[in-house]
Amino acid sequence: MAGIGPGPLAGQLLADLGAQVIVVVRASYPADKTELNRRGKQSIAVNLKSPEGVKITRNLINDASIVIERFRPGVTEKLSLGPKDLDEHVIYCRMTGWGQTGPLAHTAGHDINYLSLTGALGAMGQANQPAVPPLNLVADYGGGTMFMVFGLLSAYIERLTSGKGQVVDVSMVDGVSAMMSMFHGFLANGTWQNRRSSNLLDGGAPSYRAYRTKDDKYVSVGPLEPQFFAQLIKGMGLDTSELASQNDAETWPAKHKVYEGIFASETRDERQEIFDGTDACVAPVLTFDEVMDHPQNAARGVLSEIDGVMQARPAPRFSRSGSRSPTAPVGQGSTTDSILTTLGYSQPQINALRAGNVLTWSK
């Protein structure tokens, strides 16, 4: 079911690996090569306000056996497309921010709101400054998309034994909270402070943060292990006495100033040349237009350009089965007729449905 954010990406990732993904959209319109989440998918434009449109969609879902929807609780039930309206074998994946239950279940929200309720957003950013949203990568795509795919495939595997479908309630708040297990452990054992930029992984540690270089660019530094930190110290020209105090938080403010001065004395590329080929865990902070040409990314073909649009290749990679080569997205609703033909509709029936506004034409 068409939507924004985590659902479309989940469908894209599955389509990249060879799944047949059909999107039910409200109206057809020409292809937009920049709508990358639509790549590899088919779509059918159908009027869900018509009984026949609902019937078509119900038949399509029953045939597909798995559905992803991202409406507020109760919406699909009103359309007669809820879990109880479908065959018993259907896996029904419900993607929301708050989940299907609780006082916020029927209210609107976005990634930044869901992330804020987990404690994760409050831990991100500079001390004494507003929290910094990490794009919409953590709640939408980490707690949402990835847990959607995880839940969907788990339900599919379980169905191989039971023969039955089930509802998969995917909440971004639940997903992010599950991802934070390590930090809950840190809090429990007293190794994490509830202050931004004061901890090992939030920019508080001098050995785990980004530094500005002479040309106003940045490098990321992350040698957590002592043997890797030793290589950072060597590359910066510092005395090995630094090793003993790597994790001494009382020394961090003074170290920040020293390290900042060292990295600011050379350009990003000059500084990177010192660390290339070492285990110092130093990498350039790239802008979007630099990513594709970085030697590591280029060697693996992480990104490709299709019809003038840069985009990621399918992930993960498989030794035997492979994945689908990405192609530019097709227009929404452009495969309506072929989908209906697969469901058993004749061309005269399809023409009649279109004439009756059951199949929506264009915006």
C-alpha cells in the first residue's frame, strides 16, 4: 500500500533481491527517475473508494500473500482491507511510528518524534545545544524499514511450518529501542552519562569524533581499541604517553584542543594520506558528490549512475543467488493492466473498470 518513508524502502530492498513487489497507488502518473524507492516495482492505480476497487485490492493481496501498509490503526478496516478481511495465510505487516496500541497510536508523527521517545535523539549532538536529528535514518529506516523486513521474513519462515499468516506490528519506537540494547547496558553498569558529548560514542571521547581540517573539511576518527589508538597517536606525532589516558574522561577536554589543532594544521587529503593503509580508523567525511569516486566505494561498485541518477547498488551481496540489477523506476500505475491480467481479468473487463473510474488514470 503506497506510503512514504520506511515502507517504500522495505519494498525497494526486497525488490532489489528479486521479490515481486506491487504497489497499490491512488493514481497513475509518468515515471520519475529520482523516485528511487520505486525501482524494481510494479504498481496498480485503483480507486479504493469504490467497492470494485477494494475487491481488486483484496484479491491482489490474497494472491501476493504478504502486504505492507502504513496507515493509522483502523484505516484499512474501514476500507474492508484489514487482516480479518483477508485469507488466513496472508502476512499483514503494519508499519507505524508509535505502534498499533497506546495513547499515541492514532496521532501523527515523524522520524524525529519517534526517535525522541526512545532516548536516542536526546543523546545526539553537542553538549548544551539542541539535539541533532540524524537525517531520518535511525527511526524511519533503522527502527522501521529494517525491522519491517526482519519481521516480514520471520513471519514468512514461520508460515512454512504453520501454513498461517499473522499481523506483524512494526513500531519505529520499538525498533529503535531494540537497537539501543548496548546503551541500556552502559546505563545499567554506570559507564554512560545522560549528558551529550560526554561519552565514548557521542563525540565526548577525543578518539571518537570528527575534526575540522585546514581546508574546512572534516575527517572522522574512531580507534576505540588501544592498538588502533596507538596508530592514531603515531600519525599525529604525539607521545605514546597518550595511550594510558585514552579512556580517562577527565583528560578529554584538554585532548580535544590538542587534537583539533593537529588536524587543523593540514588539509583533509593531506591528513588522510598519513593514515591511508593503517588501522588508525581515520576516514574522510565525504559530501554526497564525493562518495561515488572514493577508491573503496568505486572498487566495490557501491554506487552506480542510472539514467543520470546516482543510487546504491543492491545490498547485501550473495555468493550464489545474486540480486537484481537496478533499473530506473517506471511510472506509477503503468503495470495496472498486466497485474489485472495475472489476476484473471480480461481486457474488456479492464476497459470497463477504467471507464467506471475503478482504475484511476492520471493526476
